[in-house]
Amino acid sequence: MAAFPPIRFLTSAAASNQLVADRGREVAFAGRSNAGKSSALNAIAGRHALARVSRTPGRTQLINFFEAAPDTRLVDLPGYGFAKVPESVRRKWLELMQHYFNVRESLVGLILIVDSRRGLGQEDAAMLEWILARDRAAHVLLTKSDKLNRAQCARVLKETRAACADAAVTVQLFSAHAKQGIDEARAVVTGWLAEP
């Protein structure tokens, strides 16, 4: 398994004026609160506790920035869709994420985390619309694929690829627990972070 560059936590942002300087290149990670986003981020970065993994969905309530190299970052966005949080907090998350997608020039791609057992949902599709509207690439990780049999994996992969027919969206099966698809996902992220 190819190593990911050393990575360190930079900062967390609860408001638009707290985002790190918009320069260089960054890859964002987004997904439903229970889709395994933190586990995927940790597996790709090769770090056990880089992003906090919790049994309680919705723990990521800030935009967390991690530096992979000077002016290259991974960005852990707040989870959506499942977390039991007040509507005011959910609205604040939405506004912060919309601002992030609308203004970040350094954003080069989105890793969208989708539970393979649920498939692509409305909120996932909205995330893809946001990133594609900015002419950026997206890569869908169908997580927890170790919990499906071979036929189920083939079906969800085919259905998701059909739903993401845009050339800027790629799709793969992934399991942080079974260590499946990590090298493929890591190659996408490091390719995006590399200088064009």
C-alpha cells in the first residue's frame, strides 16, 4: 500500500471568516453522518485518529483542515442527513458548506462518501451538483462494501455509475474496515493534490 504524505491538523472553522487562506490545492471529504467519512479519511491518510471516528453520527460539526504538504490540504466537511441536531445548527452547517463550495478557489476535488448499502441519496446528489457547478472533479466512495456480497457490490457500483454519468465523477467500492479500495482512493486524492 503506497504511503500518504505526512499529514497534520491545521485548524477547525465554525464560520466563513475562519477558513484557512485560500491558496494551493485542497480536496474535500463529504458524506452523510453515518456513511463512514472519518474512517475513510483516516484510511486514505494512513492515520488511525486523524479524523475523529464516533459511534454517534454527526460529530463533525466544523470544517476541519489537515495539511498534507505546504499549500496542500484535506478538508473534512460536516456530515449531513442523519445527525440529531437542532434545526438552527443544521442551517448553520448548510450555510457554511454552501459558502465553502461557492468561494474556495483552492478546492480541486470532492471525495463523496456514500454507504454502499444505502446508495446515492438526494443530499449526496446535491453535493455533486455543488462541486460540478464549480467545474471540479468528484470521486464517490461506496463505503462499507465488505458488508455486501459480490452481486450486491456489482449492482450498487453499476447503479451509482449510471447516476453519476458526468465525466467529472468517478465511482469505486471501498471498505476501511476490510482495507479494500484504499490504494485506488489514495491515488485519486494524491493525483488531485499534485501540481497540474
